Amino acid sequence: MHLKLLLIVAFISLSFFSYSQKGVEDGSKYGHEEDSIRCVRNFSLYREYTRHGEYNVAYPYWQIAFDECPSASKNIYLDGVKIVKHKLQKTQIAERKKELLDTLMLIYDRRIKYFGEKGNVKGRQGVDLLKYGREDIENVKIAYNDLKESIEFRRTKTSDPVLVSFVSTSIILYQNNILDASSTIEDYLMVSAIIDENMKAKPTDKDLQDIKIAIGDNFVKEGPGNCDTLISYFSKELPAKQEDVEFLRMLTSLLRYRDCTESDLFYNASKNLHSLSPTSESALNIAILAFGSGKYKESADYYQQALNLETDEDKKADYYFGIAACHSELNNKVAARNYALKAIEKRSGWGEPFILIGQLYASSKDDCNSLSLPNSIYWIAVDMFIKAKEIDGSVQEKANKLILSYSNYFPNKEEAFFQDVTEGETYSIGCWINETTTARFND
């Protein structure tokens, strides 16, 4: 009799346990009996508060639904992301932010566990981890892996934020010596290929075009910078992309930004870009190439094309200065000075054009050998160097070296005495220069 009673009690206990369980325990949507009622009640309450944007009030009810009946509805995870992101954005406490970020990541992990869609969810998880946890390099590493996994799952169906974030994480890891340059370049090329494939299906999609430009700009400004590595990788890419304007624009910008302009790759990409889509930038690339090859007339012509195509007044200063430098190399001193002065008109406070003018003056002694006091030409040259550093602190070191060097060639008092020139007086210099300066001596 005692044994029979024990069996009955055990049976009742087991029956009660089976009918009063949480969904997380038995795999059901809501659980059973009281736990089922508790889950449905909390699920309904948090949903109602969430619909009205009352995320703080919704949070404790959502937490119960999330913990106790995780397979009840995918909305638990969709709403959970909204609720936790709201709390993340509101808190300033570092420790609390970390706790909330951990919760956010757990939401994504459990969504995959109970509702699948791994490729899609991993992408969202990586984007949010980078957004809210990028100050911790360990988070960036995890985000990189999540985003890469998502892209490998979804390929051309990958969302734009995932593609952009993946390139960003790759660049950050490169900058922190975790990825090598080759890996980051390959990551960029993979994303670029996906965008290209999508653009074939939607050639007029403005969002895709903007994404490609944004990713290219990020890669140019922040990505790997070793010329040999860049040239090795992109030389293999160029033949297949000779008519891809955005790729050519990114590549020429990248090579110019990294001072890799003396390569055949830069030359070929620049020529292709200019023939497909003549812009001030493509003309500038060829101007730089021609100048580096000693083709100063050709360089000046392309600088002029860049000037004609440019709408940004500040950039025009660079092109005028480029033309001035070309004429300086061609020994066309008057033209060189004129273009340097035009550069100054476009960008006030820029010292380099005055440096160039000073060097033009300093190199004119043999051209102006008819001057009664030939070394007086160094006075006006030094005047230009002084002016350059007064208006532009960035050229101060360069200007000071030139001032020190050319001041050694000032006339001495004896030479000036025979020309009836006294220190401190205004002195006119003719020849092609036609400027006035102040007499001073080196002894």
C-alpha cells in the first residue's frame, strides 16, 4: 500500500511538471498551464507598450517573454532589437552599455537558434556590433567574422549596410595590424564584385552607385597604402574593368592618394578614365604623370583641361599652380609667375606659389645680367620666401631654408657703394621681374 501511494504521488508530480513548464524548457511556443498564461500575458503587455514606443516600460515584460518562451514569435527578437537599441542610445554608463550590447548580441544568437535565417541575421548582428562596440577591437574582430559569414551566405542578396560595414571592419583590422594588406584588398574586391553584379541587374539604381562610391572613398582614404601591393593586385583587375568608370575613378584616386603615380597602372587607368569620362580629376592624373615623365608641355595642357572642367574654385588654385610649375620647368618665367599669381588669387593664404615665384627670381641672375647690381635679384627672391611663410605656416621650414641659403648671396656693402646704393633704401629691379625691394647686405 505504501509503495502504491508513492507511485501515485510520483505520477501526479510528473503530470503536473509536464503541464506546467516554460516554453524554453519543453520546446513549445508558450509552455503549459500557468507558465503558458504567464508567457502570453507578458508577450501581450510588452507588444502593446512597444507599439506605443514605451520601450522602458516594455522591457521587463519583454525580458520574461524572451527568457521563458523564446520560440513563441519572431517578434520577440524584432522588438527586442528595438527595445535594447533604445536603451543603448539613452545610457551613458559604460558598464551598462556593455551589458546591453551583450543582450543585443544574445537576441541575434537566439533568433538564429529558434528561427534560422542565419545569413540575414549574422549581417544585422555584425552591423550593430560595429555600430555600438567599435571602440573595442575584439568586437570589431567578431563583427568582421559575422559580416563575412553573412556575405558568404547571401552574396548578391547582401544588404547595403552589411557590405559597407564589412569593408569598414576590414580596414580597421588592417590599421590595427590584425589583417594584412592583401586580405583587406581582397575583401574590398569581393564587395566591389558583388556590387558590380547587382548593378548589372539594376544599372540605374542610385543607391548601388552611391554605395560603390562610398566604399571606394573609404578604401582610398583609410585602406592599405603599399604601392607594390596595390599595383600587384589591381594590375590583375584592370583588364576586366577598363570601362568601369567608378572602378577607374577609385583606382586612380587611390594610387594618387598613396603617391603611386609613377606606375604603368596609374597611367593606363588614368587614360582609360579620361577617355570614358573626361573630368578635372582624370585630366589631373594625366597631368601629374606627364610632369613626372618630364613632358612639361603635355602636363600643362592636361592641367588646363582640368582647369576647364573644374567647378570648385579652390581646386582651380592647384591646377593654376601645376601650370605654373610646368612653365617654370620650361623656363617660361613670365608665364610661370602669371599662373602662380592666379593660384594665389584662387586660394589666399597659400605660400607655395610665393615660394615658386621666389625661386623663379633667384634663378634669373644669368637671365638678368644687365642689372647694375646683379645679386640684388636675391633681395626680391627672399622677399617672396618671407611673404610665403608669413601667410602660410605650413611652408615656414621650407621658406626659412631658402631664406638662409639665398641671403648668403646678397650684395656686400662694397659692391653697393660703387652703385650708390645704401642699406634700407627702396631699390627697383628691372629685367622681366620689374619689382621693388629693400636693399640689405650680407656683411
